[in-house]
Amino acid sequence: METILLDHKTIPLAQIRISASNVRADEPFGDEEDQSFVENVGTYGVMSPIYVRPVGDNMYEVYSGRRRYLAAKESGLTEISCIVKDVDDLEAFDLSVIENFHRKNVNPMVMGRAIRWRREREGISFGKYSKMTGISKTALFEYDSLCDLSPAMQNEVQRLTVPVMHALKVLRMNLPPEVEDTLAEEAKADGLEVFKRSLDRIAAEQEKRGAPTGLKIIRISWGFESPEYEALKRRAEEADIELGEYCQRVLKDHLKEL
């Protein structure tokens, strides 16, 4: 994406508001971790500038750096260092996605819904959005696919009760929504270990019923001596995932781009 760097300056907090294009615009602020950050900002200041865009009448919107902005306000600071870029709504949204992707504690459902909304907004393929943001197609696909979970399971992923790796396992199992809801309720009421045991039990039952594994499908399609099999095996090893899972991911990715 092409943007124009306008300025790098200090701006009074009173002249800044949070942009609706910020991926986390509606997230609450003020938990224990946020308060610790507020104290840190009060002591040391904001260590890196936030990104804002001019919106007329000497006002600005922050589209990247929402948490730093809120911490600065809460700590009692009156101004903050900003990088000013004149970008449109979609560019601001994409820059917010990029920043939040690289956050250590990004909420997976917030990212998933943002990526889903952005792709559906203009029918953007994973490949194209990967080139636009520098985020791998695999990461984009995995975040986006979380939106295919049942609403109850999405809630537990958002609450971080169910880790992403287990949520993706649920997706690969193609469970009915009511089963996902039951698993989500177990995670909420009884914790992760109970959830994991139930998930393992369901997976074992599926295997007993003779559901073909990904590897069996590959054998039937090409056999072990084909160049296609070797290429898939190499790509799966590079991605550090099981071969059948890699093939399923590639197929889903391809179907979404059709």
C-alpha cells in the first residue's frame, strides 16, 4: 500500500481520538495488565510514537497505538509523540492489522474477525492480502478460519479459555455446532484440561469410525513415489505440521480464493 509520511511530532492528547479503523477500537481498557502499563508510561513515558491521521479542525485519529494512547491519557500525560500519515479508512485498517499481528498478546478472535471483514469487504484472496500486509497466508488463513467456529466456541477463544492450537483442531474435526458448543461450555466451566480430554475422546471416536486420515488420502491420490507427494511432504515439513493437515489447509485456502 502507498502512504505519504507527513510528519513526526508531539501532539496534545486532547486533539486525538481513537479511529474506528483501529482493529481494537471497541476493546475494553483497564485490566491488571493495562494498569501495569499505565504505571510504566507514567514513570518512563511512551517509548515509541503512535500512528495518527489528520481528520480536520486540528484533530487526529490514532489507528495504530491505541493502548499507548489510552495509557498516556490515564497516566496523566498531556501530549504524545506521533507519526502522522494521511491514509484512508482501509489503509488505516490494514496498518492496524499489521501492528496487532506483531503484538505479543494479540487476541486471536479480534484478529480473525478483522481479517475476515477486510477480505470480505473487497473479496481479497489470502494471497493478495498476504502481499499487502506482509503476513503469511498460513497465519491469515488460520486467524480467518476461527470465524467458522460456533459462536460459543468463538467466545471461549476470545476469552483465551481455549488456545488457538486447540481451536484449530476443533475446526479440522468438522464437528457439529452443538458439539462445539458443549466443548466450549466444558472449557468455560471446567477448564482447559477437561476440554482437552473431551476433544481427545471425540478424536479417538472419529478414528474408530474409520474416518480416513490425510495420509491415506495422499496415498490414494498419488502414491509415495510421485513428485507431487514429495513436494507436499517437503512443504509440510517446512511448515512443521502433519502432512494431512497441510493438504487440508492448502485445499481450504484454494477454495476460499475461487
